[in-house]
Amino acid sequence: MYLTRWTFVGVCLGLMVWAQPGPPLRSLAEARKIQIGAAVEPSLLLQEPQYAQVLAREFNLVVAENVMKWGALQTARGEYNFAAADLLLNFAQRNRQAVRGHTLVWHQQLPRWMYGSFTSAEMEAILSDHIRTVVGRYRGQIAYWDVVNEAIGDDARLRSTPFDVLPGYLEKAFRLARAADPSAKLFYNDYGAEGLGAKSDAIYALLKELRARGVPVDGVGFQVHVDSSFSPRQVRMAENLERFAQLGLEIHITEMDVLLSSTGSRAERLERQAQVYREVLQVCLRQPRCKVFTLWGFTDAHSWRGASEPLIFDVDYQPKPAYFALQRTLQQP
């Protein structure tokens, strides 16, 4: 049904080429003074021309889905591989896209050697070397860094990580990142904290404490991995974002995707998904400190959530109702 909104105009290099259905999202977002982004797997930029084409046309910000994580960059201690990250950065520069660095400190996707027995001094040296090397390499080229990712668990307590041997590692990570690139904005990023609740309370308390001690935390990222039953109003998302804004933090939606419901007709399920995207974007646009709206991918052909169809383009790169919901919302005054 929604495919009719794109008009077939020809064939190029064996791929169907479709006319743009109105202004691309990136131009509409720029007019609203925000950035709209997507997580990227750099290898697909080479393997699928349509992937690169849609990404360049629709988004003015990109974030590496995996290739800037610790395990991808430093599989052996002191040995770095930046090839995939450089590929993404070069693509972004050619297409006038900002880059988000993701992520410097996370309890997952660490290389095996990180689970050794280290002293506090050894861990400090490891953390310092990694952040100075990675952030320093891209100094002045990356707009935002997710310095700390998902440090608060679902029980609203700090997670157990290999970094625990180093007291105050969260604060140290932010200070190291600031020293390595003073121009980048530094973020804490987490999931399951879009609305008011115990986890968002814990994140709020953590960031308030860090800011009070002068730790250079510039913003907070809300991932918004949700399903079609999600309601920003029910979880009081606007109120939640406002309290973080009152701390002086910039607010970003960093990893949004919406699982397609399993009940109802396909048209009904697609419309409900579109409604969630629309409502979350509206909350962001109404919050003056919300500056970025990012999806965790953009095509159902390549999503970490499998066959659940959580994104705004289908497996054939055709726009779903969710795409048009974002487009119309950005066009509204």
C-alpha cells in the first residue's frame, strides 16, 4: 500500500531507482535545527549500493553500530585496527554527515584479554591508552562520543564490569575523553530510561553527581529500543527529558527502533509502529535541548532485532509508514 508513494523512474546498475517522495529527512531536520541519524555497518557501504545511497540521502548523522566498540578496535592489547571505523568516517565526510563515536566504556563486546586480572594502576593505564588513542585519532572529526554506555543495570544499580578494579572509572573516562578531544560533546547513553522510573532515577542521580563534581558530561542519550505498545505519554517521557535538561544536559535520542506488533492487520501494525516513531519525535522537537534523533539502523534488511521489522525502510529499501510519519512531523510548524 505505502509503496505507491514512491514512483518508479528507472533502473540503474541492476537496482530499482525510485523518485524521492518529498524532501529527504535530513533537509527537514536541518530546517528544524536538529540532526537525524542512523547506525551503520560500514561493510554494507561497499556491498550494497542502495544502502549507501539511502543513508547519504536521508541522514545527516551516522554512528558505527559495532566497529568503534572496544572489541572491534583493540582485539589484542595495544594493537588497534581502525580500517572499518575509518571507512565510515570517510563516507560521512564525503556526504556532509556528522559522526557519533560509540562507545568508549561498555560492559559488553570487550576483547577476551580485558577479562584478565589487572591491578587498579594497570586498568587505569589500559583505559587511558584506549581513550587517548581512539578519541585522539579522530580529534576534531567526531561531534559526539558515547563515553559511557549502559553503566546502570535494570536493577537501577551500577553494573559489574572489568573496569570496577579502577575506582572512579566513569569520571576518569569522561576526563580522559575531554583531554583527548576538547571539541567533542561527551555523552552518557542508556536504554530503558526514556520515561520516569527507577532506572531513569538512578541515571539522573549519577549524572547530577558527576556534573556537580565538574565532570565533563555534556549530554545524555536515550536509546528508545521499544515496541509498538510504547506510549511516551504513559511513561511521562517529556517530563523525564525535562529534568535532565534542567541539569544543563543536551538530550539525544540515540538508538531508536520499534518492534512491529504481532496482532492486527498488517496495515494496522505498520500504522501503530509509525505512531510510536511520530510521538517520540514530537517529544524531542518540543524539548529545546533535544538536538539529535537517531535510529539504530534504517532498513529492516539489516537490524540487530532480526525479522521484527523495527525500522523505517523495509527489506527492499522502500519507505514504510514510519518514514512518512517522521517526514510529516518534521514538516509541521
